[in-house]
Amino acid sequence: MEKKWWHESVVYQIYPRSFKDTTGNGVGDLRGIIEKLDYLEELGIDVIWLSPVYRSPMDDNGYDISDYQDIAPEFGTMEDMDELIAEAKGRGIRIIMDLVVNHTSDEHLWFQEARKSKDNPYRDYYIWRDPKDGGLPNDIGSIFSGPAWEYDERTGQYYFHLFSKRQPDLNWENPKVREEIYQMMNFWLEKGIGGFRMDVIDLIGKEVDKKITGNGPRLHPLLQEMNEESFGNYDVLTVGETWGATPEIAKLYSDPERNELSMVFQFEHMTIDWDDEEGKWRPKPLDFKKLKKVLSKWQTELKGEGWNSLFWNNHDLPRIVSRWGNDKEYRVQSAKMLATLLHFMQGTPYIYQGEEIGMTNVKYESIDEYDDIESVNYYYDKIENGYTHDEMMEAIWKNGRDNARTPIQWNDSENAGFTKGEPWLKVNPNYKDVNVNKALEDEGSIFYYYKKLIKLRKENDIIVYGDYKLLLEDNDKIFAYTRSLDREKILVIVNFLEEEAEFNLPEDIDFNEKELLISNYEVAKEESIDNLNLRPYEARVYRLK
Ligand code: NOJ
């Protein structure tokens, strides 16, 4: 595959609402991001994925856009946005925008017009159906609970919404919709952005009458058209949020010959502990061998034919250190172990804000302390159906999206230095212990570990381009693999558990020299690696020659 800058980049996701407030309104803003660019430069990232900052009634915190070419006043102005792009560029950082085009807000002008009458010129921008037998057109459900159809009195038809009823789905079959979207994308590309993260892009090829939502037949032709009409003319990164992707599907999106996207952002490794029926709300214990299998499958099957993202976190997922690490006595070691495991794989790494200091999940007692529309809808929906408050909170503590959305903990002052006002979502009470200032003062911190991981990727082509091989497939504590390029090998060894684990080097790995690249415990340089007694969550990476 032809080498691209985004093969070698590390992306940092910002959820602007929770990043840094400079006005005292309790909500993070663009000027807050500009203020912290030096911090991100210090970390060494190349790209910022900015969750939506467009004008929006914020029913789903900006994933409900009412004007794609304007900035939400609580986040700032278009001048701030231009300044952010320029200031980032000055530090070698590109900004990629969140492209949310499966749906708009119900306050978007197009929808306001569309709902006025059946013959309104914007009517077909959305998906409308007559009632069937006096009720819903069909039984497709909304991802945010309840039916995906909302009855609109004024015209006596239902409109389709896969998310909240304030997020009506756009009709991608309408060429006018597509044209408007491509124009809007070009508006942003002309501003010099570094690309797009495409929200639930796998849904745009839907055929609602056949009850097909994800991976519909029109999906890939639509992406090829989008590529041709907009970003294909620029050297940018495009990453699709692609929930239902298999490696085969991922190649359709990201094989460079097909002119669709740069890479996929798929979740197979993130759903291993979800229940088959109730999904994330009833998680089961992690099947560790399956995790090895899934991550390894993506490493080998995409090789040379597509490109993947590497991530443990985003604004929709719980904090990884609380989920699969240990957010108490081994917080630092386990956060570093998880980072090691991921950052030596092939793909583009994504760091979600706060991950680099080991931020953790939260446990608030009352549902009123939560903001996330998905968690709140789910809570009331289930309580109505006989579930108890305790059961519901247990589920939300584990997998609710607000775990990732609490404000960034900058220091140990009031509200963790995030705001001078009342934060829109309560700050995690552990901010006196876990905060950026503290991390920057401690050379053994998670922050400096991430910094080193990023630097190693920059200095070693083998991490970007080497061949992957899983070792010790059946070991139920250790995740070990090699990357190989020319005569060199990188050996990654991590103990995934809190108990000690014995590592035996497979016999077919021979080398003359070894060099320790990174580790999360002190390691004696001369120690042989034939047999190791790994400490809780221990991680080591060697270069072998
Ligand atoms: C996926 C986004 O990541 C999530 O936060 C949002 O709620 C839905 N798409 C709807 O836009």
C-alpha cells in the first residue's frame, strides 16, 4: 500500500463540552481547546478529532446539528474555529471534524420546512411513511429506546429516526440532500481541515421498508460518490464509524483502490463482553482469549488491503482502565499495560481525552446526575417495565456514556480547573489524585508513558508497517505478539491480569541482541527473557535483532 501521513499519525479525540471552559458557563469551548494546544503538542499527537461543535439544540450533545456551517454559541464563533485550525496547524496538528450526516436536528431548517406540508420542497430530505393499520409503519427500533418512527400530526405521517426523535434521518436517496452535504463538506475542506470522522456512516445506505439499516446495498456507491464530490480532491484523513464491519466489509471501505475512506473505526473488540440480547447494558465477563483472537484477526486480515483504527475509548464507551484494567491500586500500571497492548499494533491509534492521564468511570447515585440521552431514556424505559433503580444504576455505572464525558481534570483546584462556573456534568470526585498537573509533574506518569509510545511509533517504521504475529494463543493471562520488518522484530509482552503470570519465550524466536523499548515496571537491562515472572499488569516491549 502506498504510504500515507495518516498511517503514521496518532489521533486525539476532543469532546469539546468537557474539555476546557474559558467563559464560566460550565461548558467547554473552542478557546479552551486553543489554550490547551501546547499540552497536546507536548503529548505529541498529530491530529485532533473534534466531536461536533456546530450549532445544535444539544439534545444529543451536538450529534444533532441544526446548522452545519455555524458554530454553537456555547462553544464560540466561526472566528474561534478558524483560529483553532490555524493555531493547530502552526503546531503540526490537523483538525478533523465530526461529520454527522445520517441525521440532522429537528431544528435544522430542512426539517422545519419538511414537516410543514407533504409538498414542501424539503419534504423528501427526510424519510416519511404513512401509518400502517393505524400505527407504526414497521417495528424498527430507535437505538435510544422506543420506536424509530415518530408521528407528525400536521401531515399525518411518520418520520424515521434511528436515534432520538429530535434527530430525524436524512433521505440519502435524494440527490439534492447529497449535493447539499457535499457542498457543506467542501466548505470545511476549503477551510483547511484535516478530514472527517463520519458518524454512524454505515447507516446511510439504509432501506427502511426492507428493514435494512446498517450496511445497506447503497452504502458503498454513496461513499464513492462522496469521495469524488468532496474529500477525494484533498489530502485528508477520513474515518468511518462502522459498527457492523467485518474485515471483509472494512476492506470495502478502506481499500485505497476503491476510493472510499482512509480507515474504519470498528468495534468488534469493544463488544466482546456485551450480552447478545441486551448489549452493553448487561455486560458479561471478558473472554480474554476471544479478545486476543479478535484483535489479531483484524491485524492479519486487513494487512495490505485496508486500514483500521486502534482504540479503547471514545465518548460513547466507558473508561478502559475501569473496564478491563484496575482503576484503584493498579490504576497506573494497568492503564500503561492497556496502552502498550494497543500502541504496538498496526493501525492509527486514537487517544480519547483524559485517557492519557488514566481518567476513570464515575458512579453517581441518582439518574438526575446523568445527562446522556441514551442512559436517561434507557433508565426510564426499563423502570417502566419493572426493572429496579439499583439494577439500572449498576448498568449505567458500567457502560453509560457519561463515564467518558465527565470534565477533564486539569488540576486539583475547584471543579478540577475545568470551569469557574457550574460544570454541565459533575466532575469525577477523584480529581485531586488524577489530574493533568499532577501527571506533568511526575515523570513516571501515564501521560509520559503515552508520550513515549507516540514517540516510539514516530521513530520506528516497524510499528507502523511491520507484520503482526500472535504468540502464546492459549495463554489465559498473557497477550504477546511480534511485529517484524526486514531483519528486525519487536516483541510485546503484557500480563493482562492482576495476578502474576509466567512467560516462556517461544523457541522459534531467536535473536542476537535485545533492547528494552518501554516497560511499566523497573526492569534489569541484562535480565534474560527466556522465562519471566510477570508482575500484575506488567508490560514490556523489546526490540530484537
Ligand atoms: C454515534 C456517536 O458517536 C454518538 O455519540 C451519537 O449519539 C450517535 N452516533 C448519533 O449521532
